[in-house]
Amino acid sequence: FGNGLLAGRHVVVSAGPTYEDIDPVRFIGNRSSGKMGFAVAEACVLAGARVTLVAGPVSLTSPAGVARRIDVRSAAQMHAAVLEASAGADIYIAAAAVGDYRPEQVAPCKLKKQAGADLVLTLAENPDILASLSALPEHPFLVGFAAETHDVATYAQDKLRRKKLDMIAANQVGEGLGFETADNALTLYWNGGSRELPRAGKAELARELVACVAERFRGARA
Ligand code: C5P
């Protein structure tokens, strides 16, 4: 696959979940393993790109050849890291499962159980990393992911338009696909087209995704 499709290009990839701390021992997270994003980073390296990998809390080693890895925990940290890394980058592939909300306040000490009473947490909205990049006058070619449990095509195409992305990779979560699984299946959408990438291992799927991104990227810059 060492095809040079992205030779000379700087690609930023985000991967994994975010953890939003409640107190020093508890957090709100999600089931993203980071495997898809790490496979995408590896496929970009194989395509000849210089790759910056922004990783949420995952226990994965960086693929060989990744130029720079930035480890983050929260959505706010990922937002700052991606914005910094994306300045001047050619492509940003957002494979991270970013938490939409965070506890409004992080308790400085472990919260104590109050027996017999409910605990109410107020959640504040996190910044949307992709949307804030697409709002910049100059930004990289933007690729988002949409993991959905139902109405995949509708939600994905809506995200493509709403977040002003160049491409979105949609996958159905569940039935042995998506989070915490080896296999995945994707449908890619862009303005005026789509492509099905049928069920395959995440490494193979990532290579097909990256080939398609490279093709659309060249088309966009032509
Ligand atoms: O969470 P959602 O399904 O809207 O995610 C769609 C895309 O938007 C993903 O690529 C995700 O990485 C990105 N996203 C983001 N910032 C957020 C939430 C999601 O960049 N706060």
C-alpha cells in the first residue's frame, strides 16, 4: 500500500474517547477504543503523510512512523491540541469520540455519597472541534466520523452540511460493528457523492478511507 498518495502532506488525526472529570476519581467517558483512529493514522503514514496523532485516553501504542503524538484527556484539551496541530495542516481526520458535555464543575475532592438522595450533575456543552475548524477562514480538508445506532445516512449527511465538512465516514454502531470491535463498515459521503466501504478489518478499511480522502483532497485543491 505504500502508495505515496499523501506524500508531502501533513495530516492530523484525532482518536479515542474523551474523559470528562467529575471529581479526582470519577469521569464521564465513552466506549471508543481508539482503534479506528489509530488505524487511520497508520494508513496515512503508509500513504506517505507526516502524521500528527491527537489521542484521548487509550492504551494503544502509536503506529510506526507517526511524527508526533499529543495525549489529551478532556474534550477541551483535545480542542486546544487539534487547533494548534492543524494550523497549516492539509487534512484533519476526526476519528475521536468527543464528549458532547462535561460536568460544569470538577469537584476538587471526591464526592461523598448522600444516602437516600439523588445526585444532580449539571453538564456544560463542549466546543465542537470540527465546527470550530470549519469556521476558520483557512482550515484543512475536514473529514468527520459519524457513529450512529439508527438513521445513519440521514444523520451523517446532516452532520456533513451542518459542520461544513469535506467528507464524513458513517458507521452503524452495534451488531458486532463499531466501538470495541475488530471489524467496521463505513459509508463515505461528500457533497454530491458517496461510497460504500463494506465490512472489513479496521486496518483495511482505514486504507480504503485514506485512499478516498486523498482522491477527494486532490479534487478539492485542483
Ligand atoms: O459526536 P458526533 O457524532 O457529532 O461526531 C461527529 C464528528 O464530529 C466526529 O468526527 C467527531 O470527532 C467530531 N466532533 C468534534 N467535536 C465535538 C464532537 C464531535 O469534532 N465536540
